[in-house]
Amino acid sequence: MIEALRNAFKVPDLRKRILFTLTVIIIYRFGSFVPVPGIDVGVIKELFNEFAQKGNVLGFMDIFAGGALSNFAVFALGIMPYITASIIMQLLTVAIPKLGEWAKEGETGQRKITQWTRYMTLGLAMVQSTATTIFIERTLTLSFSLMDKIIIITTLVTGTVLIMWLGELVTQKGIGNGMSIIITINILSSLPEAVIQTFQVVSPYLILMLVFVVLFVVVAIVVMEEGQRRIPVQYAKRVVGRKMYGGQSTYIPLKINQSGVIPIIFASSVLMVPTTVAQFFPSKIFQIIANALGPTSPGYLVAYGFLIIFFAYFYTAVTFNPVDIADNIKKYGGFVPGVRPGKPTAVYLGNILNRITLPGSVFLALIAIFPTIIMATMNVPFFKHFGGISLLIIVGVSLETIKQLESQLLMRHYEGFLK
């Protein structure tokens, strides 16, 4: 690993990319501690500590904002508006034919989709910043003037746009996907606090067991993230003029976990709605539902698991179209051995995808629920910050970043990270 890092810094272009990424991370973390005007940070922190204990949606968002929301900082909304806008645009690409045409136009269409994603991010940031400001005002019984609200909302929206710009800069001029790296840094920022709290309340023997559990979960995530079913595809030979094309064999890699962490995000958001509604409308019915769906209750865990499995199938069906894949294979003279081209190939791919999605979705459900059970039964603070979704994001982004560094090093004939 040390030798690989040394090789990475030997390449001027690669060294510049790494240093640029680190500079953006420092700028981002600085913005996470600069509070918006007219806010008492101490009172806000106490409020968000309560939210984290109760499993409120704002406490969940604070983890992905790297503590910026509990500081009510310039970057308080984090990257979540952009992530939400990206997911919505991905789903709309299937539902709206025009967006589907853009997705097939290559780089030109992708630029149009990116532009609309930015507009949607701006709209979501305005709605979210307004709702958060009003919620904080009502919860803490504050009285913001109209000008105070305008300044706070404008600051939060500007911070979100700046984060989006920084993330895109890292993707273009740095290493890895900028948005993913920002989320990972946000999650890792709570690591020192989580470790200190765990050492304060947990015995040494339990800490040793905790280390083994975390290592086991990380290895399991790596295996499942890298696991794939390879569908062989054979292309027939074609003679065009004096040249012969095709005749080679390749494969379609179908990942076991095709949907990534999206099902966990969807399931968490759905189950946090009752708790959030109970905060705004403290009626008896909403309180009963919110208590029944507490973050450590059996009802919550069962519903959480089923929702993750449901959203894994739903998101996979939306983002992976076997009919398009089968048509493209047929168009270029290819076929899956033993399967007729066209509709039979689409049915074959759909059946395989449905079968491999089941273990992938069950694995996601177990990874999401397992840390919650440990936290509830053993009172381990570590898993309050590093649940299943946090570990999935950290491991997944780390793998992708290392692969990108590896490819850059191999292009320049240097020894990389992977042996």
C-alpha cells in the first residue's frame, strides 16, 4: 500500500489530482463549521443530539452532512438535495420518453440531464432550507424576522450549490466521484467521536468482539459488491468491405447488488416519515405510530427489512432494462449461447436478474438491520454513527476510488494497489 501511494505521487498529473481532491475536502470541512448568521450553535447541537437518539429524519441527515446540520453551518444541507435530485432524474428517465431519448444521446444528452439535475437540486435545496428553518424556529420557540429567514435560507441554498460545484470539480479534476467522496468524508468525520464514546461505555472484551464484527461486515460487503453473474455473449463474424468484424466472445456482468445503497436510503426515508410527522403534528394517533416504528422496535426492523427488499427489486427493474440489452445484442449480431435472440434473450436476462437480486436484497437488509440490533441489545455507540448504510457507502466508494487510482497507475506502468 505504501509503495503504491509512493508510485501515485511520482506521477505529476496523478499527484496534482490527489492534492486537488484533498484541497476540496479541506474547504468542504471548513464550511461545515461556519454557522449561518444569527444562530446559537450550542442550542442547535442539543436539539440534534435528541434527534439522533430518537431516530428523527434530521438526525439521519446530520450524519450525511458530517455534523454540519447540527452546527447549522453554511453546508448544513450537505449533498443530499443533489443525491435526491439525481435519483429522481434517474427514475424519470424511464417514465418520461424525452429524458429516455437524452440518456441514449451520449455525452450531449448527459449534459442536458446534468443541467436539469442541477435545477432540481436548487429547487429541492430551497424547499428543504425553508422547511428546516421554520422547523428550527418552531421547535426552539425562536422568532426570526423575515429578513433573518431570507438570509438563513439564502445561505443554506448557496452552500448546497457550492457543494455541488465542488463535487463536480473533484469528478473532473480530482480522483474518484466527487459526490461520493464528499458523503464518505462526512460519514468518516464522526469516526473519532464514535470510537471515543464506544471506549467510554464498552468493556475491552466487547471492543475486541466489535472489531471482529466490523471486519466481518466489511469483508462481506466487499464480496457482495464485487460479486457478479457473467452472461456469455457470442458475436457472429461479419464481412464489411475487405475487413472482417465480430467473432469474439464477451459477457454481460450482472451485479448481485445491482441497486447499491439506494434501497436502504428509500426504506429509511419512508420509515422516518411517521416520526417526522409526529414532530409537526403531535396528535395521539401519530405518536402511537411513531412509537411503534421506533428505530429499535421489532416492527421497525421487520418493516425496514421488507422495504429494503422491495426497493431493491423496484430500483433494479427501473434502472436495468433487459429488453434494451437484448435489442442491442441482436442489433450488433450477438447472441447468448443456447438462447434465441430478441424477446427470449430479454426474458432470460430478466429471470437471471430476478434470481440474483434476491440474495443481494436480503444481504442489504441484514447489513442494515444487524448494527441496529447490536446497538439496541449491547448499547454500542459505534453503530449509532456507522450503521449498515454508512459502512456500505465507505467500502463502496473506497473500492471505486482505489480502482481508479489502480487504472491510472497501470496506464503508466507503475505497480498499483491490487495484487
